[in-house]
Amino acid sequence: MTTTVTTAPFLAGAGRVERRSHTYPEPGPGQLLVRPRANALCGSDHGLFRDGSPVVAGHEAAGTVVAAGPATATPVGTRGVIYLMAYCGRCRSCRAGATNLCLDKAGDMGFNRDGGLGPLEVVEERMFFPIGDDLPFPLATMLLDVMGTSGAALNRALSVRPGIGSLLITGAGPVGVGVLAVARLTLGPDVPIHVSDVSEWRLSFAESLGGIPVHAGSIGDVPEVDAAVDASGRATARRSALDGLAKGGVLVCVGHGEDLRLDVSPDLIATGRAVLGSEYFPYADFPVNLEVLRRNAGYLGRIVTHTFDVSETALAFETFLSGESGKVVVTQEDG
């Protein structure tokens, strides 16, 4: 098999980024070779930046197909985004459209497969979603965690409580801000959307996007809400969100992290409340989200507050982890 030997940035631990020689295989049957042009950073990358990773990191990538393996239909030159999960496409979950809950996935890009901070990515064709030629690559990354993960969490809430009339979001990081943006577009301008965080910068940023800022210590002062989405992963935030639900309300947990302690009778049965989890998003959400992004590019594009060249990856992480940024995107020149 033909291979490409080049250099790629590796997260070496303790906040260090090292360029190392790296070999990429040519795409096999059903696979594409993609040249990433933009990769958005995510809170789940924090541990890799701290502890290091044996593979190239990055799981929110947009780029261009540069080679296609046998039994593929995607032309070289196609622009698109890459789905996180190497889902099987065959299991019960995948057949039902729940690719985010695949029962036999082969891996996750940027975690145990080389990801979007490198010069190339080998992906299954079914993981690649074409975007056309009209979207800048940094903006296209919004289709992944910001719109995809956040939108799926909101859809989970709507599945239990249609017609949400008030919403609380705990955590104003990129996913929380994504929930805010998608909810504002979905629920309209008049539905109150409260957003809590400990960071004054993040609260101000959320307010600029149409949220009502609430300091994390004051969640108890928020009027009862129909739905809450926890993007913080904090046990105290989840508990406060649950306590703030009206009868028949729903809490969706999308932020990984700590636990949630329940007293089933008063918390769920007597109040008719529901607590749901939400993991990533189904691949089938891409087409609708692409049209939403095209119609609202100016608004959603404001979530990207910083872009850095791949040579500045360490600085990009430091900026992202400072707590004073929206989405940070690492870009690469076409080559």
C-alpha cells in the first residue's frame, strides 16, 4: 500500500506540542483521504493537552478530499466536515439512524484515530459530510459540536417537552453557548433562555448571543423553567437545574463529568420530570443543520472568537482554556 510520510503536531503532554514524522496510509476500500483545513478545539481535548496522546488530536475538522479509495463515490476536491465516530452502519442503532449510539464503532477521530490537527485524515466515506463551496472552513466546523451536539441535546428536551417556553443552560462553554444559539434559532426571540456560569467573561459572551446571564451561585433565583440542559458536567449545576424545573420539565445532561443524585419519588414521580442523557448527534442531522448554518452564518459565526495557524496550536489551546474565548479554531493552508 502507498503511504504518505510527513510531519504532524502531537500533543506531548504538559501543554507541549511536538511536530513528529508521521505516516498516513492511502485510503482503502470505502475510505477517503482528507486534508483538514480547520479544526475546532473542544473541552474534551483538555485531557489530551495535559496528558499527551499517541495519535494526532482533533475531532471537529473540516477539509477537502485529496484521494478516494475503491468503492467510493465522493470526488476528489469535495469540501466537507468529518463526523467524530467511525460508526459501523450495520448495527441496530445505526439502522435506526442513531449513529451516535453505534454498538460496534471502530473508533473516534482524534482520540484513537488520527484527527484534524494533522495534515491528513483517513476516514470512512460514510463519516464525511459534503458542505459545498460556499462556507469558509472555520465556519463549517460549527456543524459539529456547536450545532450537532448542542442541537441534539435540545432535540432530546423537545422530545419530552414540546413547545418549551423557558430554558436554563448550565455551563457557558462552547457546548452551552451552542445550545443557546440553536435554542434561540429554534424557539424564537421571545423565549427566555437563562445561562449560568462562574466566568463573567462567558456570561457576557452568552448575553451577547441572546442569553440571560446568571451567576452559577444564583441559579436558585431563576424562575421555574420547562427545560434545562447541563453543559457543565458539574454535580451541583445538575442538581440546581433539576430543582429549577417546573412539573413535567426535562433535564438533559450533555456535559460529561460528575454525578447527579436523585430522590426518585419527589424528583421524578411526583413532579413528572425527566432526566435524559445526550451523546454527540446522529449523522442524519447534518443536512438540516447545514441549511440552518447557511441562513444564520453571521449569528453562528460569532461563536468562533479566535483562529490560529496550526503552527500556533499550543497558543490556541492556551487561549481556549483561558475561559475567555468562544470556539477556537486551528487552521491550515491548503497544500
